[in-house]
Amino acid sequence: MNHKRTHSLSARMATLATCLCSAFFCVTSAALNRSDETRPQGPYLGQTPPGATPQVFAPGFISSPAHEFSCSFTPDGKEFYFTRKDPKWGRNLILVTKCVDGTWTEPEVVPFIQNKMSFEPMVTPDGLRLYYTTERPMLGQEQVPMTVWYVERKGQGWSDPISPGYLLNPMKAMFVSRTLDGTIYTTDISRGPGSEGIVVAKMTNGKYGKLERLGPPINVGSQDMYPFIAPDESYLIFASRRPAQNSNSGLFISYRQPDGTWSEPRAIDLGRPAGLPFVSPDGKYFFFTAGERGKSDIYWVEAGFIEKLRPAN
């Protein structure tokens, strides 16, 4: 046996293990310096509720000098998932903070992503599933930049990652939102950058049909993407590049009409470019991502605009 080669391999493996541990240590080291008294307490991480003017959400705890984006609460409001990219890691990772005995835990990387680049967590309205985007390949497939996976609720935690298969993979979709009856809304990326659109997959007898693009007034050659669908499918919030529209945010809302079609999208004025929408489970607050590219934060604002922009019957 070549002892020098064996020693060299062992050294490289030890270095790799040290690097992986360091990434997790960076996430949790702040917990060693933050006492229970200084961690947030109460609903919505103890933050003062915003009014009609967007505010940074949980500055210093969630929003930091790093890059935070895309968030989701569990239906009971006791778990908050979000994405952070810190220069120390060099990649996106999903973090979670939980409300335990009234106090929120220090944000930490979720175990189910297995330290792979992962982002855009979205908990389903029933709280039984969490979808996310990752670099993890499907079984038997080559590595690709993005695939969609999900985990299912298992006690107080989550199952091992599960692939939704060819319905959403590989490189077909990103940012999954789901209704209470299981209908999936997501961004179609299969046609390449610049040709994204919002697609829907409906469930029949426990199985999903194929993804279908929404028709006008959605997907009218305007790069519609990042859909958040109301649990009852009554409205759809999404990002769009609509040159004819005067929007300060780039986010729009459309309402489901009695005949099943969608109303003409209306611009949501947030006073700044924004993306990655999420409405709190109680319907009171609207969360979005905004800020400098690569250094954005998570914002929140009261969700009263949802009813104000609804077309009159």
C-alpha cells in the first residue's frame, strides 16, 4: 500500500470535515453569545407589527449584513424558515428558528438539506410538507444547478428529503406554492432564462397531472414568476416584468373570478423593488425580499392591500 498516498487522502478528508463543521459553527456560534433574555419572544419573533410602510423583519436576528431572502412560517406561527447566504459559506442555506416556551431559538441550518446549497423554503398551508429548491440531483441523474425536493412532517421534525420526480425535475421548476387542496403553483424554468412563466399542477385521485401554463392575463410575455397562491386559491401574488405597468415593486396580484379565470393583475406598491412573496398564515402580514443585490433583507408590511386591490363585483 502507498502509505504517503493514504496519508494525503486522510489529510484531505480531515480538512473537508473541518470545513463542513466550520460552516455549521458559523451559523450557531452566535447562540453561544446570545442569552435567552436577548433572544426574541412572542408572536412574529417579538417584532412590533408594521403598518402600511414596509419594515425590515427582525433586524439583527433574521435580517443581517449577509444576504437573506425567501421565507415561510408554519401554520401555527411557531417555526420560521428562511434562506441566508453568508460570504463565509459561499452558498445559500435554509435556516430555521422555532418558538420554544415563548422564546425563539437561534437560527440554525436545517438538517435535511445535508449542507447542500438550498433555498426558497415554502411550508404548505396544512403544515405537512415543506418544498425547497436545491442542487441535490435526482437519483440516477447527473448533477444540475437546481432541483425541487420536499420533506414531510414527522413528529416535531421532518422526514428525509423526497423528490417529486419528473413533475418538477430536473431544471423544470422553482419556488413552489401550494393550496389547501394540493394544487401546485410554481415557476416554469424549463425554457431557459427570460422565458419563465407561472405553471399549475392539479391533483386528481391523489396524483398530479402535468404542469400547465396559466393563460392571459397571466404569462403575457412578461416573465411572470415566483407565485404565492392563497390557500383557498382566491388570489395569486407574483413577480413580473411588465414594461407597460407602473409598479414600484415588480409584484402584482390577481384574483380568482367566479368563472375560474384570473382578473387583470394589479401592481402592489411597496415603494421599492421586491420579490419572493409570502403571506402569513393568519393573512395579516405580507413578507417579501428587497434590498441591494446579494445583500437583501426580508421585509414585512400589513396585508391590507389584498382586499383594497380586489376588483368590485
